[in-house]
Amino acid sequence: MEEEVAVIGAGTAGLIAARELGRAGIRALVYDQKKVLGHPVRASGIVSLRGLDSLGVDYRKAVTNTLYGARLHAGKSTMRIESGTPVAHVLERQRLNELCREQAERAGATVITQRRITPERLDTINRGGSIIIGADGAVSTVAAHFRMGPLADYVITYKAEFHVRLDDARNVDLFFDREYRGLFGWLCPNSDEILEAGIGVRHGRMNARRAFDRFMERREVAEAVGNARMHSGQASIIPMRLRRRIVDEKRKVLLVGDAAGQVKPSTGGGIVFGGNGAIMAARAIQGHLERGKSLMEYETSYKKRFAADTRVHSMINKLYTRSGTKGMELGIRIMNAIGMASLLGKYGDMDSPTKTMMNVFSGKQRVTE
């Protein structure tokens, strides 16, 4: 089939890009090597309400739990950040992808599964004049083939699910320790009866599975899991920095989502940044096809919107990874002493730390559903 745009990868970002292209009347074909989109799930789906609303996806059928806050742990210190209103949803990623696919196909896009796109096929598509969107994840064939720069920084995560009866399914627990260089450990209630445990470590620092096994020995974690059996153990790569290039103007190649490195470095979450990047990429392609505008407008608009927040997210990551256990323990004590937990619960924005600071100084509360 002839296409104006070939989207490689049918994850959330790729399908959102196809949806936007279809709505603009642009023929888009989405290729994915999997038979079932989003399976197996290799990333947690904790997404802020405001971030979800920005994607234009009717995500309600994918929600498995609603979170109201978080508990931060370091050493013997704990900070409880809680809100009286919902802060984020936990999503079933496979179901989210199905909903995104339905939207894309209703808009006119075609999704082809079980189709692996080789470098040779990429060259054929490229020679045919089609624009290519690489939405094929952190280990991107598109990015590698068109030499758009390696992942300069990434973490390896390992997570698993445990079937337990939870007394509190409203809060996620985050654990900071000097061993978790790169990210942190977490306990997330995916539902009233499913608890996800996970760990993220910077590549080369420590084996992720070994770090996970040690994490499971923590008193708080062992007590939460009890004697429950582990299910669905999975490792994954999360980029922590934007690639050197996300647009190749000459060859008409754009990267979105994890392939572009569009994540929050503080948590590794990529649904909101990647989804918005996909919307911007589609708009840039529309401008290019209809008015001859440069595809570089995509990279420019993405950096204009997210550069400041990404820098602050990176600073937060460096703060907790370099402070070590004692440094984070002291930091939590200080934040508790000055009432920071209350301020974050009232004014915090998961996706935008710059908006959080503006809200604190202006006294404007977070907007939720």
C-alpha cells in the first residue's frame, strides 16, 4: 500500500501520531512486529490526569486504579504527599494501545501487525518519498539506521506483579537508596489486589535483576508482598535524555516517544511527553505537506514546550541519585520540617515542575477532574 507517512511502531506515541495524521487527511500506515499491541507490557502506566487529558485519548476503559499521592522513603525518613483529589491514574498499557488503535483507524490510518520493518525496507520506503516516523521504542531501528545519535543516557528497569490484598491502594511508594543509581525502587498498587514492585538502575552500575532481588529484601517491601508469588517479571530500557537529533530534514525522518528519548528524567515516565511529541510531529508533517514548511518545526516546538521542564526533571534525578541514602534522608527531614509535603500535595504537577513552582508562588491549586 502506498502511504504518505510510514509510522514504525504501534505504541501509544506512534498511534497518536497516526490518529492526528488521519484527521488531517494524510495517509498513514502503522507497522508493528507484534501480534498483540502493547503485549507484553514493559513499562508502568502511572500518568497524571492533566497529562492524560492533553493526549486526547478516551482512556477511561484502560484505568485500573486511581492514585491520590505518594510516600517517599529514604533510610528511616518518610514523606507523605497526599491530596484530597485524584492525582494520577494507573493504566493497563495493552488496553490503552487498543483504544489508541481504535482512534487511529477511525481517523483513517491503517495498522499492520506482525510486520517487522528491516533496514532494507526503511530504505525502500525512504526512496519512495514517504515520510517516516520512528516510534519503535528506545532500541529504535529507525534511529540507528538513519544515524540519529545513540541514547546518551538510559536506565534498566526490572518489575513484577504480586497478587495481594491491599489495605491502601491510593498511594504509590518510592524508595531512594544509593544502590539505585539512575532511578529508584517503587511499589505501585495497579489495582486493589495487584501490587507492582520495580527498580531502575543506570546502565553499567548494577544488574537490574540483582538490584530487584535486593529491593525485595527491604523490610517494607517484604511486608507488603508477604508470601505472594511473583508474576510477569520484565526488564526494559528507559531513555533518560533526548536523542541528539529527532528530525532528519533531508531524509524526512522524525522520531517520537521513547525512540526520541521523550521522557521525564525524574521518573522515566514517557506517555505524556511522547504522546505530545507525536501530536507535534503530525502537525509539522501537515505543515510540510500542505504549505512546504520545514519538518524541523517539530523539534523546535517540542523543545520550546518541554525543554524547561525536562531540565528541572533532570536536576531532580541528579539530586536524588547523587545525594545517596543519607543525603535523601536528610532532604526528606528538611522538607517535612518546612511543610513541603503539604505544598506538593496542594500545588504539585507531576509532569511540570516549573508549573508546580508557579502554582506555589501564585497560590493556584492543581487542576484535576
